Amino acid sequence: MNYNDNIFKEESLLNGDARQYLLQTVGWTKFLSIVGFIFTGLALITIIGLMGSGSALSYTMGYPMGGGVFAGMMIFYIVLILLYMYPIYCLYKFSIKAGLQSNNSSLVAEGFKYQKTMYMILGILMIILLSIYLLVFLFGGIAMLAAL
């Protein structure tokens, strides 16, 4: 017998209150993922709009190379937004309400697989962010000491 076969039985880990809490959590994860998709879409549209207007503005002000730097920054932000969309997609796929309501353990397991992937990606991104903060702090301290 597979351990997944007992997931919704009375003696299993996931019964009663735990199942209800998980169902409520799933509703919130679906809401948060849809809002995340909407806001990343709006951010993408805003960045693309700023890319066009910023390049034109810097060129009319006499800084033709400034537009390229501005466009490079905007492309960097677009890449960051696209990186953020995958964890939101994983959060959406974690919404395992159908698996919980139909007692389908394979759908529930797939939802938890996406949840694990989401947390793994967010953890890796947090490590990268903390590394960048550490480098900025170190170089800032070195620059401050050099200025003395």
C-alpha cells in the first residue's frame, strides 16, 4: 500500500481541521497568484512604456548614450519581472483544491511539488539578493574607508 492512499482517511495526518485549513490556504494562494499575475503584467507594461519614453527623453535632452543605459536598465527589470512570474505560476499550480475535494492524492502531491519549487526558487533568489547586499555593504565600507 502506498502512503498516499491514506492521505484523507481518518487516521491520516491530513484530516478534519488540517484539511479545512489547507482548503482555506488554497483559496488564498489562488487569490495571491492571480493578483501577482495582474501586477507583474502591469509592471511589465509600465517598464515597456518607460523604456520608450525614457530613451526619447534622454535623446531630446542631448544625452544620446543615456538612452542606451536607460534601456539596458529597463531590460534588466524586465528580466527580473519574468523571473518573478515563475514562482507566481508555481503558487497558482499549488492551488490543489480539486485534489482535496476529489480525494485525489496524485493531484495533491503535484500541488505540493509546485509549492516546493516555489519555495526553492524564492530561497535561491533570496540568497542572491543577500549576496548582492553583502557586496554593496563591503564595497561601500571599502569606499568609505578609502575616502578618509
